[in-house]
Amino acid sequence: MPFDALILRQLTREWQNTLVGTQWTQASLEPGRVRLRTSTKSGSDLLIVLTPGLARIHQVPSQARKDREKKRSLPTFFDLLLPAEIVRVQAVPWERIVHFELEQEDDLGSTRTRTLIVELAGHLTNLILVNQDKVVVDALKRVSPSSQGRTVFPGHVYTPPPALKDPCQSRDPKDLPPLARRRLGEVGEGFWQTLCHDYAQASFGSYHLQNDKEQDVWVYPLAGFHAVPIVDLDASLDRVFTEKERQLYELGQRKQYVARLTDHILHLESRLQEWKQWMEDDGELDRELGDLWLAHQHQFRTGLPPRPIVVESFSQPGRQVLLRLDEGRRPHEMAEQAYRRYKKAKSRQQVARRLVGQVQGTLASQTLELQRVQSGEMAPQEIAERLSKATLTSMPGASASDPGDKVPYRRFTSQHGYAIWVGRSRDENQSLTFRRARPDDMWFHAKQVPGSHVILFCGKSDPPLEDLLDAADLAVFYSSAQHSSMVPVDYTRRKFVRKRPHAEPGQVLYGQEKTLYITPDSDRLKRLGAVRERLGDLP
């Protein structure tokens, strides 16, 4: 339920008695909110929340400022606003807009009048300071004349948002705030007279509304809620909205943890399927193929054009095997190639046997944890702790050899400490480039050959050449050109990379690129840990 025009009308009536004659002396700017210190005996701040869905304005007890917070620089907007004495408070009829008429001393000691306009309008929420001629002095969020929509810029005349219709004149329920429309449905047509009288006289009540599912503060009771009259509207708003913010924060953390767990489970399932395929492939066909090449190498005479031959399998009589000599190769080289594939298959089979059981256990526990989170069984504090631990292993810069790091992407650290992430598949390339990388991080790819997307997490900094070479070497190593020399590697800022329209995941277009020519450096790859990871192909 939103902070609406009726609540604001009630607040401004009270502020006319409590704030007029006081001064704003200090300001603090926090994420999504502004606090203005008010010189009242009780010591209070005027809190203005700019967050969409939670936008509001009310008084709260003053907070003790730390010295470093006092010295922290604020936008020049507050230098123009403070100090100021509040002369008048007025809400714009049926709008979530309030005007604070202020008096300030200029540089010559003369008094001048200005108005602080607080607009609570979702994403357009703003604080605007205007002079007596309604010309904008400054705004917390400036909107230049070149931007679309309403201009809010110093030196330009203030233009208010399009006015809403007065429901007391139109008698159209659509013109009412949502809660008033609901109250009209409960009470009937007689509610119009009560509402319009109370609004004209600014004589609303204040009620704390609560049921089993939610709570709120409003100016009338509502059916389905236990309504308790309240005396301090500001304090009640602070309590209720603080609770709403806590619930939204916990909901956001729950969603974030569900997303992390889901990504992790999908990654484990993918690797588990791959390792099961490794376990099924014992490489015996490649070993036999090597034996066949050596046994029949005499049939490929030197100096004659190579012709494929068909031979019979040693292990399966009756099965025919085609031996076709690759251009530029000899039979013993074809045999060596087959034996290498056999050894690699055996190595993979050993790795898979060692890891499958572990991963199955991890997958089962992660699936159970996901069910606990989705069902609401896991407490918010436990989610926060788990999410904090998960964040430590998924942050850029995490070690690729960390046994706790089971999240997607290959991970390395450059010579000067930058994190380098490498995609393992088309989907991971897509996710790494367009979901994980920041706009100013460096993107690498071996030019015009299939390969992994590589991200150097450097932000807006200009990394040294050695770090660029680290990332470029990895881009070549994890590409189809890994056995070539002088491989061109393009790199550019991530913001200059875009998806190729109607293409497969991972296919991109990019601009403003530079090119490095890389011959894979085994010493560099060993330092990064890529060679060791490649041989074992561990997660």
C-alpha cells in the first residue's frame, strides 16, 4: 500500500505547527534517502526516501553523526539549501508533492525566500530548490533540456508535473488514491462527503492497520484490518516502513540466494553428465586404432598418393575399420595421435570416477537447500550468512584452485592481481559477457576462430601489458587455435560488445577493438594454472 496524498495532507497539517519557525542546519545523504537535521527541542530529522515503491517523507529521531560522515562532501545542492528557516509547509492538492517555503540569508546578509519542492513520484522522485520567480536554483536530480520529458535544470522555470484531477469535483473513483477507492467500495457513496470535508479541513485521523499478512498506516480504518488510532503519525510511518524495507531486503536476499543455488545446481548437473560420459569412454577403440595403424603401416608406401584401406578389427572379428591417412602425416604419427586420445580418455575416466560421487553428494545437498529456501524453512539470518559465504567464492579475484569455488567459469588471477574469467561453453560465454562483466571490464577473444570469451575484471583502470597478455594467452589456449603461433586476439571494453541479432548464444559483434598477436607461452600458462587445469579438466 503506497504513501499517498491523504497521508501527506495529514502530515503537512501537523508540520505547519511543529516545523514552521525551525531551521534545517545539516544534511546527510544515504543510499536512496536524504536526512535534513531540524532545530527542534526534541531533535529530529526530516527523512526523505527516494526509493521507488518506498518513497515517502516524515520526521524521524536524529541520528548521531560520526565525524567522518560530517566531513563527507555532499552535492552542491545542499550548500544552496542550507541553512534555511521553514516559513510555511503546503502539500499540492491530491499530489504526493510538498512545498517548504524557506527564508535564507544571502551573502550580503539580506533575507531571501526560496522554496524546496519535494516530489514523491516513483523513479522521478526529486528535490528541487526554486526562487521567488519559480526559477530552478538547483535540483538533487538534474534533468537537462536535451533530455526527454520535463526539464529540471538550474536557470529554467520550474514546470510542475501534469496536474491530477480533483476527485471531489469529478466524483470519479478512478481519480482517488488506491486506498480511498477501496474505502469507497466498503462505505458507499456517503464516503464522498466525508472524504471531501476531511480533505478541505485537513482533519483526518491516523490509524495503524494490521492483519495476519500485512500492516500499514492510513487516515481511515479499512475492512479486513485491525485499526488502532495513533497519536504520532511520523513515528508510526517510520516503524511500518522500516519493517517493509526489512521484508523487501530479506525477500531480495532470498531471491538472490535462490538464483545462486539454481546456477550452481545447473552447473553441477552439466558437469555430472559430462563426467558420466567420460566414465563410459574407456578409450579402447583409440588404442586398437593405434595398433591397427602400426600393423598396417607397410601398406602406405612412401612417395605414392595415400589411399584409404579397410582392415579387420583385432578385438571384434568381422568389424571393419577404415584407415585414412591425413595429408602431410605418416602412419606412425596417426598411431601416436590415436594413443594420445586413448591416454586422455583414461585420464578423464580416472578423474570422473574420483569426482562423480563427490558431485552427486554436493548436488543432493544443494537441491535440498534450494527446497528449504523456496519453502521458507531457512531463516533470513541463515540466508544472509550463506549468501555472504557464496559471495566470497564468486567475487572477481577468487582463486581458480579454491576447492570451495564450484560456481561456473574457469577462474584465474593475472600477474598484478586482476581476476580473469573464461567461459566454458556457448551459454557460459553469453552469461559471462552480458551478465557478469561490467561495462568497463576488458573482453578478449581469439580472432575469427571458435573459442572462449575471456573477461579481465579491471573496471575503468588501464591494466599493465602483462595482465593483457595473461588474458590474451588464455583466450588462445581456450580456442581452436591453441596449437598455432602468432594468433590475433581482439580485446575491447565490454560496453563495446553486443549480441549478434538472431544468432546462437555467445555470438557477438564488437567495436573499438585492439589486437595482440599471441604465441602460447607455456611458462605464462603454468603460472596462471591453465595447463594444470587443462590436463585434469577439473571444475
